[in-house]
Amino acid sequence: MDEVAHLSTQTHGFSASVVLDHARQAASVLDNFDVREELTIGIFEHPAALLLRELDRPAHLMKNRIIRALAGDAAARSAISGSLPESNPSDRDPDEERGVGDLTPKQQDVVEAVAGGYSFIVDAPSGADDASLIAAIIADSAANGRSVVHIAGSPSRTLAVHGRLRDLGVDEAAVRIDGSNASDATLGLQLIHASQDLTSVEDSAEVAKMRARLRSVRQTLSSYTTYLHRPFKQFGVSAFDALQVLTDLTATKPAPRTRVRLSEEILIEIASDQGARARELLHEASSLGVFSRNAQVGPWKGSSSVPRNRFPTFLSA
């Protein structure tokens, strides 16, 4: 039996094909002997049985650094308490990013840290899209041949993660096992579909084109964001700061009604002393009643300005 078990163990796990071939050859001298291959899919062991077996094997449990650290092992505790990798605030190159879905740089930090074998706790704020982050960790583990168990705090959280995997088209990377009556049937259908799925792999050339477009779009957005927040040398503020102030002004009630547009030269002159002289002149004009409603009915109302070179003509008249 040991020899049979050895023959059935292949690179990717258990496979009965080699054993059946040997049996077919060995029994070929017998009359009316036939070997028929049938595939039976089912759950023949409770999912928790593996966990129970591990509890009976302390030596196996103590291979885990987390277990050893919880048991008081100083070396294991020191090993898992090291610093996490430095955060990367930039979008990853499409050929190097991990997980699945459109992740933020901080979410990518988490996925990369998990893939690196670090042990840590993620404090997700209320309302955050934690389902996408967990789905990315599960997908990355499956893509790299690792196993992961997701234990949610409630059935709704489990459904949210599985739904996110389904939306991204990688729900076959995970198996949802819960106490529902449909769990066994659903798992059986998934296994049958996976064994019969002959869908061709995505065209690598099309994937490369898509990633090239993604790089171009990200570069454009990054350049736009950089210049939006870069302070102007003369003014000391960025276009983003100016837009923020403009938004606040237009949101006031009543909103400003002036249609005056200042030239670049005037704005630079105002900025030369951070607007101190401009504010002084405005306060002086206000004290003289220039901005008063009564000033609008003065003798100069409706008068038009003339070029400076025509002043002598008017004065002589």
C-alpha cells in the first residue's frame, strides 16, 4: 500500500491516474477485467476535523510562531514584533501589484505585508471597504499557492467577502463553508464546475495592452495631482488652495457678485507683501463709504473713465 500511495502522489497532490494505469497493465492478463474511471465529488469529512487533529498534535501547533508567542516563547514573540515594511504611497506597477481589484496604496501595503509573512492587526475605520481588502488577500494567497482561512465575525461579513470575490470573477478561489443546509450542495457544484471548466486563458497580449493603458492613465493623473498641489512661486499657495478658498467664497450667502478680474501683474504685486497693502486700501475705501449702498447714487454714478492722455482736454474745458 505504501508503494500505491507513493504512486498516487504527484507534483500537484493526489492523482489516481498513475495507480490506475499500473493496475490496468498488471491485470491485463485476466479475462473480462476492466478498469473504469469515475469521479465522485462530495464532502467525506467534517471541515473541522483537520482542526481537531491539529489540537491532538502539539508539536505541529508549535511550528507556528503565533502559537509559540502566545505560549510565552520570547524568541517567537521577538520575531513577530518587528517593524512592518515601509509604506509605499504610490500606485503599484500593474505587473507587480498583488491581490485583485482596484486597491488603494494603503490596501496594497496590507496585501504585500500579508504576503511577506508578517503578523499584524488592521484597524479598518467604520464604513471602510474591508470586504475588498480581504478578497484581495484571499485571491493573492490562492494565486501564489498558499492557503488562508477567513473567519468572519458575522454571516453578513462572510457574504460580503464572497460577494466581492464573485463580482471580481475569482469566487472559485475560495470555498464558503458555513452552517447553512445549502453549503454542501453549493460546494459540490463549484467543484464540478471547476473540473469541467475549459475556458481559455486570457490573451497575454491584450493584458499587456490594458496594463500599458493603465500606466498611461495613472501617469496623467499623477502629473495633474502634482501640479494641482504645487505652490506657485510668486503666491506661495497652490491651485488647490485657491480652489478651496473660491469654493468657500461662492458658498456664502449672499454670494459675491463682483465680475472684476485681476490681471497676473496685479496679482503678483498684491502677493509681493502677502496682500497687506491691498487690505489697507480696501479698509480705507470702506471707511470712505465706497462700498456703501448710498455711494451708488453719488454724482459720479454712471460716469465713464477716459484714457489718461485725454485728461488735459477735459481740464481745459
